[in-house]
Amino acid sequence: MRVRRPSPQTAAVLSTLAAAGAGWSHGYDLCRVLGLKAGTVYPILIRLAERGLVETSWETGPPRGRPARHRYRLSPDGAELARALAEPSPARAVARVVPRTT
């Protein structure tokens, strides 16, 4: 199986989620922090979730007058990929990380 290196935008999303640790992030916040448009960030989050690299959840108890938002955080496989991408030689590191399929 061929493993492709993630795009710079995908790597940035992974890195930002990794920096949040086990905490949840909102897509809007990711757009703002990364300086990317929603049309870039949300498709990346959807693909990462479909591949089991990102966990998603609906916000519970949103403030009055605001709808619940989707939240995102790295799964264990996503955290492993983010660590591998941060290694000095990412091409070799990514080849070692193959996400589990469900």
C-alpha cells in the first residue's frame, strides 16, 4: 500500500490538533489559528475523521442563543501520525504509520 505524505494544510491541521492534546477544538478556531478558509479546513477534517485519524463529537450544552458546534481531536492513530510528521525525516516516518481501517 502506498502512503502519501499529507498536504501542507493537512499537516498543519494535524499539528494544531496535536498541540491541543486530548482537548477538543472547533473547526472555526482551527480556521482562525491556521489562517485557512473553512472550505479548506472542513474537508480535511472530514477526510481525517473518515480515516480514523480524528475523533468528532457534538458540543454539549452550548451557550444560549448559539447552536451546538462540532468538535475535533486526534485519535490515537492521528496522534501517532502527527508525531511521525514532526520527526526529522517525515518521508520515512509516514511510511511507518498506516492508519487502522474499521
